[in-house]
Amino acid sequence: MISVCSVRAIQAAPSIQLFFPRNRGRITSNVHRIATNHSTRCSDYDECGEAHSERITNYAGMRLEEIVDVNSGKIRLDSWISCRINGISRARVQSSIRAGLVTVNGRVIDKVSHNIKAGDMINCTISELQPLRAKPEDIDLDIVYEDEHVLVVNKPAHMVVHPAPGNATGTLVNAILNHCSLPMVATSNGELSDMDISDDEFSSNEILSSRASEAPIRPGIVHRLDKGTSGLLVVAKDEHSHAHLSAQFKQHSIERVYISLTCGVPPSTAGRIEVPICRDPNNRIRMSAVLRTNKNPHAKYAASRYKVIEILAQGGSSLVEWRLETGRTHQIRAHAKYMGIPLLGDEVYGGTKSMALSLLRTRTSSSCHSQLMQLVSALERPCLHALTLGFIHPYTGENIRFSCPPPTDFADIYSQLCEIGTKKVTES
């Protein structure tokens, strides 16, 4: 259920000028240092990451021979195989298809999106797990803060954080490795975190594993952002910092503030949503916010606080601030969908172009419709930005906090919505 209540501010919310500065030149970031009354010892943080609920299995050599039995039209080959082998990731299946290890009616098919139909005979052998070796790449980084222990970067939208099957290059890790060395931190089967797993890494347990039987290795990455999400992300530059920061994420003591543009306006201008999240059984790349029942035993506790900053386009959209109490996969996107206000541009969670256009048109005059069509057609990602990040420094024990306004694409859409209509929301 959604419980609506007033939101107690951790600290004063940044002004709207911080979100969207009038100066269209290079955007600078704000760094805040907050005095802390306690010191932090290494022994206080001796765990790394949040326990992963699913057991990692070596599927190499597994064979599947089966006739397709579906009653409703066509289905993708990779999707069908993934559903037939319990626990395997779609990325692993896709690598097997691309390796030529799958046949349909006796013919080798190496296209993962190949459509199959009822009656097709599928033969599949799961490939050996191939190690992913991240290589340094000369990619520009927007570095917000750096010392010898940690690095804070402003991730652009459309960049994958971590190399994964299908995204071995061009990632944030490739860029960071070109900038500095990163610790290679091995994690046991029970230590893979599901916090902020990005779309392209979803369900991919094969991350940088040197052998199929070995534990995955995560170079410096403590948390992740979705491919389409822009904003602040901290990276550890040594093993102690990695363990220290991972423990803070596990304890949910990291301050994370996001802003988004939504389809429609929340039912209340401020509130808290406490609805568990689990994987959508009908779509492996999507999570669902559901009440925990016998049908959803694996749903994990998730809580988010939200506050409407501004109502836009006569109520067709709103600028919403989010503060996370937990860090589940796609948490904001799943909770926003559950509330009936999917993020603008989020095709996976209901914020489709057609839905956004339909909603905006009903609230605006016909003279705005041409402008709306151009606005909506320009959407290429969910309008979500990681605005603020605060944590205890792994070595100094200092509480440090960073803020970085959203990029141009977000700011431009916001500005166009403001032109149609805007109403600031004052705190009661």
C-alpha cells in the first residue's frame, strides 16, 4: 500500500536553480562537506555488498531439446530458451545463440531475436562461460571529485556502467580504467548486490569471471545506475574503500537523491511508498512493485520517499524528487509505475511516447499539440537523474556530499514543459 505522509527533509532541498541553471555553458557541480561527530574505523565495515538471493550455477554444456508449444503467435528465440532453463540469464543464452550452438528445425540460428512458433524443434547447448576482460578506453569522464581512494563521476545517459555480455566496451569501467587503476574485488556467490543493477546488466551473473567456476570480480564498482539514468556514482580505488562503501550501501546509510519527470502528477505532493519489489515473471528485464504474498515469496522490502517540486504542462507531468531508503533494482521506476506516474520516456515501465502524448494532449490546448509531438518524439531515455550523493569517506571518516544538475536533454524537456504551464509546489 502507499502511505502518504509529510516528508521530513534530511537537509534543505536544493533550489530549482540548482537543477536547471540559467547559464547554458559548462555545468559545474556543488560539493558539500559536512562535519561528523564520529570517526569511522575499518573494522566498522567488514562486509562487501548485499546478499544475492539466487544461486549462481555453471550451465556450461547443458542441453535443451524440445518442441515449442505456444498458443499465442511468435516468440523470440532467446526469450523462449531463457524461460525453459530455470535460473539462467538471457545474456548467457544469447552468447550461446551467437556462438552457433542453437538450431531451429535442424538449421543453425545465430540471431537472438529470431522468432519461433509452435511446432518448431529447438536444440540448444549452453556455451562455456567466456571471461570478460575490461580494457582501458580513451573515453571522456566528467569527474566531480577524486582523491587517492575514491572517485565520484557524473555518468552520462546511455552509458552502461559495467562490462557485460553484449556490452564489453564503451562502458564507464572501460573509461575509468584508462584514467586510473581499479581494485579487482572478488565476490562470493552470496555477495552479489542487486542494488542499482542496470538494464543491460540485469540478471548477468557472468560479470568478469576468470573461470566459470570462480566467483565474479567487480573492478571498483560499488553501485550502478541504469544505462538511461544520468548522474552521480562513486567508485572505489582500493579494496578497503570498496568494502567500506559497499557496507554503507548495505546499511542504506548512503544519501541518494534523484529527480525525475513523470507522466502525470502523484496523488499527493509528498509521501512515502513502501511496496516490495520482485522480478516480473513475464518480463525478465523488468521489476514489479507487488504486495508480498505466497505468489510473490521473493519480493524484497523497498521504500522510497517522494516530493513534487513542480507541476508541469497543466498536470500532464511533474518534477519529482526521490529519496531512497532501500536500493532495489529499478526501485524508482517500479514504484513510479505502481503509483500510476511512470517516468517520462520509460518505455519499459509504461512511460511510453504514446501514453505521454495522450496524457499531455488532454490537458493542453490544441495550439500546443505540435510542440508536444516534437517534445515526446525527442524522448530517448527515462527522465531520471541522480542529483545528490552523500557518504562517509572510507579513510577520513568525513561525511561528504555532492550535487550535480541534470544534463541538457533533461533540462530541455523540462523547459518545454514549463513553457506549456508550470506551478511551483510549496511545502505545507
